[in-house]
Amino acid sequence: MSTMSAAVSFRCILHRGCRRIRSLSAVRLASTAASGAAPNPPLDSRKYIPRRACLYIPGNDEAKIRKIPKMNVDSVILDCEDGVALNRKTEARATIAKMLDEVTFGRTEPSVRVNSIASGLTEDDLRAVMQAMALPPTILLPKVDDPSHIQWFAEKFLSILQERKVKKKKFNLVIYVESALGMLNLPDICRKANEITELGAPLQLDGIVFGSDDFLANIGAERTKDAKELLYARQKLVLVAKAFHLHAIDLVHIDFKDTEGLKEQSLEGARMGFTGKQVIHPIQIPIVQEAFSPNPKKVEWATELIKAFDEHQKSGEGAFTFRGNMIDMPSLLQAKNIVQLQQLIVSSAVPTDAPKPDAPKPEPAKSDPSPSAPSTSEPEPKQKSSATQ
């Protein structure tokens, strides 16, 4: 099926209520829910994008955006939402589109956070940002409380791509959980995202971010230094993210000058199963990225354990010890996970001086796009995958 025919099919489901396809989709979803399986492909079976540190930069701050290539950060979030005052939103949108075309981000993933659906600003954000020729590979959608938010967003996103006649097959979608309702609905939200992907939407759910400050306000809790009040929510987010093969991005450490506290909290998040952390200042980047990288000693231990296990298997012997410890299958699985993560981070490396391709100017957006209009251009997202420091 071509990209455009898939898009038409998706719009048909959203707008015309194709009962048979919906019925089949419901059966698939029911089967998924019953079996506990997630249709998302595992992270290691699709293009891996490290997001150990995710740095926020206000979308209207051109000077800071131009400094990104020198920051050596895995992912940068060009912000249209909380980091931008209401009277600067239009400026932020225009600046982001301009910077996507002008800045060579190197190994850093350039992503864009739009405003929440409840704000009424999401569509304006998308229409402006998606006018860039170097389209962002990843869109972040905040304050997702209900599966209907995902469906609404996918419909608008598809419509805007059709107006631009974009043929790009998939963009990454990263969602935020920032309320009690969103946390309770998180499994259903992820299922809805997978459903619309299977039905032809040009979006692939790739991660979940924990919006701790809004979450605390929503549940009426008070922030403490050790964040014990957030323990359950953090654990649940990791659990759901791993069930659906997604990145799990941990909370912000607000006091950016407290580097020791940041290190402690980052290591705690990594031990809990988070794959990365939000950062708000460049000084936090190396601390966070080191915390979420496999320790060299652990990589060596894991590599040697796997080799020893393979040799042991050839001998046909029963009990297996390694460096004085009995080794069971969970230990072997842990070793394989460590080595695999290190390999994925390293394999995502790209030259930081990669040339920036020239791109033609976009066609003006049509006010009444036709779903069946032929595609004439294919602007590619400006994604340069990340790597270890």
C-alpha cells in the first residue's frame, strides 16, 4: 500500500466510520489487551534514538538553538509550550521552523514540543512548524489524558502533511503524562497510538515523558527532595513504557546547580528502568548522559559473562559460576541487556560534521486539501541519531 493510500484509509476510518475495519481493529486490540502483548516493535528492532538527556530550549530563543551542535546532547526539545510565554508563541513557531532548516544538529535529535490539545494551540503549532523543509523527526505532545487526544492529534497531523504533500512514512510521537487521569489511562492511550499506526497514521509512538510538576499539582502533593511522593507514578510509567517497548523519560531535577543531587536522582532513575531524563540547563547534560549509559566496568563484566556462558554451553556441564558467583538465567539476561544497550548507543553515532543537504522551498499550503492529491515532494526529517559521549 502506498503512503497516500494508507493515509486515505486512515482518514476513512477517522471520518467515515468503516465498520468492518474498526471491528477488526477492535478484535486486534482486545487480543492485545487479553494477552498483555504490545504491537509496538521492540526498541532494538527499529531505528534506535538515544534520549539519555532531553534538553529543553524555548522555541523563540534563536541564539540558544544555534548553540545546540556544540552541546553534545542526545535530544533537544524545541519548545512551543511551557517554556514560551503566550505572547511569544507565534514567534516561537516561526523561529523553530527557521532553525530546523538552518541549523545542522549533528548527532542531536531535534524534536518539537507543541502545546497541549486542551490549550487550543496545538494545530497552530503544527501548521507553522511543519512548514520547515527539514521536518522534525519527533513531535512531543504534552498533557495526554485520554485516548481521544491521540486520535485527534493523528487526524490533524495527517491533514497538515497532506496539505504539504509530504510522503515521509513515519514520525516519532512522544507523549507526556502529567495528571492522575493520564496515568490511569496510560495503557489505553498507548494502545490507541498503536492502533492508529497500524491503520496507516504517519506516527509511531516512541516514548513517554513524566511531567512531574503538573502531576504533583494535579494530585495535590508537595515536592520533596527525595521525590518519594512520586515513586508509584514513576514506577508505573516505566512499567507501561516497557510493556509497549517505549522510551521512559524521567522527571526534571529543578535545581540545576545541585549537580550531586542530579547525579543521585539520575542514577536512581536509571536503576528504576528509565532510559533518559529531562534537563533544563547544559550543565546537566554530561551528568545525566553518563548516568544513563552502561558503566564500562559493567559492559566488560557483561561481555565476559556472555563469552563464559557460551563456552560453558559447549562443555555440556550443569552448574555455572563466573568470577566466584553462581550464574542463573536472569543474570545472563541482564548481561545481554547491558551489552545490547551499549551496542545500540554506539551504532547510532553519526559524524558531527555531516553536510547539510540543500532543500527546495515548500509549496504554499492549500486551504482545502484533497486526500487523494498526488505527492510531489518528500521533505525528510532532519534527524541525526545520537551516540555516546
